[in-house]
Amino acid sequence: MAIRDTKKKPFIEDRDDNISIGIDLPFRKSGGAGGWFASTPTTIEAVKNNIRNLVQTEQGERYMQPRLGLNLRKYMFEQYTEETVLMVQNDILTTLGFWLPFVEVKQLDVSMEETDAVGKNKMTIFIVFNITRDPTTLGSVQVEIGD
């Protein structure tokens, strides 16, 4: 009879410099022998890239994954109120919880700026997070939506 191991495996720290976790962004050629594209050396750097990509992707933009991403551009020309900020934060937290369930958001700040030119707005999102299996790792990402 087979015995199933139901225990969680321990989180493995990034100790080996010869192993890369993911592709670094923006795409560029690797300078070393690590492969064709530049890679992220740690898990936290790979998660930062995943969060940036998820927040900057509009829903329906990814082929065969219509629910991937957020529709943050719809908030760009809304009145900047506390209710709008809460809706944006809820969308971000829900989407991160679905696509990146191993990420725990510690701080989420959303700010919107109007520039001098007509029709140009910018939303700045600042996320402080950690990986749930290793609470000592703390990272932050800042993403700007709009111009």
C-alpha cells in the first residue's frame, strides 16, 4: 500500500548561486553562462517580477487566460476618493490572492496624480509583501500605471 506524505515540505532558501529562479525583466540577453535570457537569482526577485507583471496586465490581454491581470486603467479618470482607493486595493488583493496565493501583502498604498497636461493621469501602487513560507523575506514593488 502506498503511503502519502501530507506534511508540508520546508521552504528551501536560495543558497545556490548557480541556480536561477525565473526570467528577469525587462527581457535582455544574459551576460554569462546562465542561459540565453538574464535570470533572477532569488525567489524574492522572481516574485517581484510576477507582481509587476500581474498588476500591469489588463484582464483579457493574455491569450487563453482571460482572467489574468487587473483592470486598473478603468480607474484612471475616476474621481480620486477614498472609495476609489478601496476598490483598487480590493481588486489588487483579490487578484494577488488568486494568482499568487503564496504572497502575503503587508502594506498596499495607492496614489493617483493628475499631471498638468489634459487627459494624462498616473496611478502609483506600492506593495510591501513577503512569501508566506518564509516570513523573514520582505520585498517591495512600485508600479506606475498611466503616463
